[in-house]
Amino acid sequence: MKLATTLAAGVALSLLAASAFAYDADWKRGRVYYRSVCTSCHAVQPIGTINPSSKTKAEWAAYLKADKHAKGKDTVKQYVSKAYRASIKSGNKAAEKFADTPDQELLDDVAAFLTKGAKDGDSPASCN
Amino acid sequence: MGHLFNRAALALCCAGWLVATGPVLAEEAKPEPKPLKLTTTADHAKFKELQKTFNSGPEVTKACLACHTEAAGQIHRTKHWKWEYLNPDTKQTLGKKTVVNNFCISVASNEAACNSCHIGYGWKDASFDFKSEENVDCLACHDTTGNYKKPSGLAGNVVTKDMEFPPGSGKILKAIDLSKIAQKVGKSSRDTCGACHFFGGGGDGVKHGDLDSSMSAPEKELDVHMDATGLDFTCGTCHKTSSHDVAGSRYSPTAKDSKGAHLRGKTDNGNPATCVACHNNAPHKSVARLNQHAGKIACQTCHIPSFARGGIPTKMTWDWSTAGQLDAAGKQITKKDAKGRIIYESRKGDFTLGENVKPEYVWFNGNVTYTLITDKIEKSDQRVPINKIGGSPSDGKSMIWPMKVFRGSQPYDPVNKTLVTPHTAGNDDTGYWKNLNWDKAIAVGMNTSGHPFSGKIDFIKTEMSWPINHMVAPKEKALGCAECHSKDSRLAGIQGVYIPVRDNNKLLDTIGWAVVFLTLLGVIGHGAMRIVTARRH
């Protein structure tokens, strides 16, 4: 228990230290990317749309950390990468608009939107 | 002496070398560039005044005003603050504080609930101090986090410690972190304006029809200007604001804008929120005929083919006269349609909802006359207009405009022949939503608004018109010719103008075509004769 607390405190501290210099995530850009890019594929069954409010903040954090998309067949990061955006930008306006955004910034933006829109987030959100 | 000179020369050389190589060394080190915000000149997170705990909204405002010394004074002059507006044409005193509508009806006696959308803190009754600077709510419009909330029932105040509300309900209102929000303030956005204007009438999309939460980050199909991955207009792009006064109010709309596109530096540009303010009066480049249409038809008529297109329904009717039904156990009931949307509530009555609604069309010259609580009304077959839309085909000032017409039945005083202002919201014995007693609710409400009430209650049918301006579709989705030029024309009810196909006369058409046919026959016959006679020679 004590170890867990220490570990948690350590993680929290390192997060705080990181955030002091970190990029200031833009949840609105994350919202546009999530709804235009993620939802555009996920609208199709069998998986269907995934509302940010369908998971808790912790669940989203764990999902993004594990970085396993489609049960590990590929990564989540890949779908936010410049390479992926370049591959779909002819048919997806969000990918085109954010074509040059650094990968980590866009990932942070999407994470910020998911955290905010999570079941226990500040403003639970849907995908459209 | 020579020795000294040599030393000085050496020192100068060294200094020169340092100066010359300094920048090169610095370049080699390549320090990380300082993170730079390009959307603002002031990162509010760096201000010590905001790096503290705030226990109430006014505490934040005080911190804002320490630098933005004129802001509160500017706000005090606006409709958003006063909820009062004198229409210069009709001389009517309007504004949310005064008007009566056919949604939740009126503000008086319901301030604690309604005024969560006031840009101030603490307006719970008539004692509110409109001169108070610290009660101005800066964050309602300048929040960028999307986490700033003003729950209904708290007179526009915010929650800084988790609280149960209403007391005894078991519902917990979560605290918001004012410090975080204050450190991230920025320009107003679709989200901040939308926090109130998307939710007017008590819910998402209820009131306007062309404004709902689907407009917070819309696609091009829904709104060609606000398209989040395209032009990405905010509300303020058109509703150009100066000195905190937002332009383009529905209380005095511009139905026909003949001033043309706005030029920088021109002082009499007029309303910046009209289509013409950017697109000018002859915007169609390839089909000149359409520019002739623009002389009589508002842009919105063709370019907003339907409203409530974003997947969120808008309320189309509201019948207060059926409110008050209870279930067998004496409890309030709620009925839903097949899609799970509320269509009846004991405390409100019956509703109908609409999505992708075709507007109704009228001649409109910009004059709107409200039926106020002081105006006499008569019960008849005709609905009482909550706001009478002025216009005619021949006044030279009118255009054909699309409207959402919201129809309802609401309580009125059949003896004094006036609308009434019931006390609806409130956790008290007289609030209609709690106790379903019109007698008490209207008596208290009329007493608060300061108008006579006979004690008799009846219901009267009313209608309210909302000019449609938003949800402008891409040009490919604008109305085609046949939408109006056909027998089942959208403009079926529009009088005073000849619309080909809609207005054609069968006899006249037959005569016309006969003339064309006979002329053709004559020309062919004449030509044939000439050919035949030419051969003979």
C-alpha cells in the first residue's frame, strides 16, 4: 500500500514536472480531430462510434498509454501521425487542416479532449 | 607608454574577437526556443494576480478589472448586461427583462433560474445592482476551457465548492476551478456564446432552430462559415464587437442591407452581421439572374434550405394548457417519443419537435413589434403574435425572409386581456414547476413584474417568429429553382410578386404557346415558298 502510494506520488510529481514545460494542449483542436478523423471510421459497424463519455479519465489515460488500437493490431499514435494525416488528407478536411501539426501536440490535443469529455470529466462529450 | 598602448590594443582585439564570435557560439549552443503563444499577447497563466484560489466569481472579476479598468463600464452599457433595449423605431422597451415569449414565458420572479445566462453574478430579484463592477461576469464570454458553468437556480453565481442543489435533492453540483479558468481566458468563441445562445428556451436547440450545440464545431454541410475544418468563423467574426457591445441583435434586425460590403475606415458601415456586409449586393458571379433575385429575396431564403440540421431537434410547438397532469400516484409525469425525446412534462405541457425543418416565408422589413405585458389582446381564431413581423411586397424595404414560427398556447388574463408572467422556476410553494398551481404562480409572478392580475386565468394561442440566419449551407446545397418555381412552391403564401410557374395561368400559357407555334409555322411556310419559287426561276 505504502509502495503504491509512493509510486503514485512519484508519477504525479513527474507528471507535474513534465507539465511545467509541456505543450499547452488545445482541447478544441482535439475535438475537431477526434470527431472528424476517429469518428469518420468508427461510425461504421461493428464497433460503431465511441463517445468520449463512454470511458473514465483513467480508462482513457490507460488506453492512450497502452497505445494499442484494434486490440493491439496497430497503435493509436499511428492514427494521429503526420504520415497518416498525409495519407487521408485528400478526403478528410481535418487531416488536411492539421497536416503540419507535430504528432505529439495533436496527440496531446486529442488526449485533452478525451479527458475533458470522459464520463467523469469536466464536460462529458459525445462524438458529434 | 608604448607598453601600455600594446596592452590596450591587445585588450581591444580580444574584445573584438569576443564580439565577433559571440553570436556564433550562441548559435552553436542552439537553446530551445521559448514556447510562444501566437493567439494572444498576454499569457494570463503568468499573472500572479490569477495564481490564487478564487472563492467566487466577483473575486475573479476584481482581478480582471485591476488591469482591464474600463471593461466593466463598457459591459454596463450593453443589452447583455441590462437585458433592456429601447427599440428606436417602435419606441418599445424590450430586452429579456421585459418581453414575454411563448417558451418559458418571462424572467420576472424567475431570475434565479433564468439569470444563469446573465453576464453577471447574483441577479436574483429586482434589488440587483446594475452599477456594480465586480458583479460583471468576464468568464462567461472569455472562458476557453469549456469548463465554466453557471447552474440554473443560483442567480448566475458559480459553484466553487461541491454543493447539493436543490437542497435535499441528493443532486450534487460539482465545483469548478476558477483559478485554472481565469489563467486561460481568451477571446469569445462558439462555445462561450453557445453556452447561452445554443440552449435558449431551456435546452439544446429549443428556441432558435438555427443555433444549437451542433454549431460548436460544425462541418461544412451544416454551416459553410463556421466549418471547424474550413473557414472556422467564430460568432464574433460576423457579430463584430466593439467596446464589448455585440452587433447584430434580433431586437432590431436588418432585413434589407443596401449599404453594400463594408470598407475599412468607413464610418457608416451599418450592421456588420448581415450577409451583404461581406458579400455585397450582387454576390452571384456566374448567373446574373440570381443577383436580380437578391433584390427581393433575402440571401438566407435560398442559402438556408432548412434549420435544425445538426441532429438536434428544435421545439416547434408548446401547449401550456395541458400542463398539470399527474399519474395515479399523484406524481409528475414525463412522456417521450420513439426517439426518447421529451414531448410532455406535467410542469410544462405538450411539445412537438422538428429536425431539418423547412422555414416559413414572409415579407420582412426589419420592423418587429412585440406584444408586451401592457398590451391588450383578444382571444380569437387568429393567434396573438408575440412579435409582429412588419413587411409588405410594396414598401420598398421588405425582402422575403425565412422564419421559424413557434406556436403555442399560454396562460393569459381574460379580464384584463393581457399576457401574464407566471412564477415557474423556484423551489418554493408558488413556483408552478413544483406545485402545478397556476393561481398562485401567476399571482406571485404578476405581483413581481408589477402588473395587474384579475385572478382569472385562461389560455390563448400565440406565435413567435424567429428570423433564420445561421446554418448557411454550402452553395451546392442552396435551394434549386423548382423549390419556389413550382405549383407546390415554398413561397406559396407569398403575395404581391409574380413567380413564374407558381403563378402561371393555363389559358394565358396556351395562347402564348399557340402564338409561338403559329409564328414558327408562318416562318417555315414562308421559307418553303421562297425555296419553291426560287427553283422555278
